[in-house]
Amino acid sequence: MLKVLLKGKYFYHILQQRHNELLQQDCLCEELRIKLRVKAVYHSSKAVELGSRI
């Protein structure tokens, strides 16, 4: 049961990372681009952390 929950969290963070990276590519405002990059890096680090626990 715990493994299923960890996989769900892992895929959620991967999805959010990719979503933020796509938004960042289309963004015109530099300030918003930086915020999206920070979010993408956060989700990437959480995905790596969860991936090591699976």
C-alpha cells in the first residue's frame, strides 16, 4: 500500500515538473519564468527523492 502511495506522489511531481517547464518555455515575463523554474526544480528534487525510496 505504501509503495503505491509513493509511486503516485512520484508521478505527481514528475507531471508538475514537466508542466512547469512547458509553461516556462512559453512565458514572456522574465519574473514569472524564474518562479516557474523554481517550481520545476522543487518538483524535480522531490521526484528524485521519492524515486530513490521506491
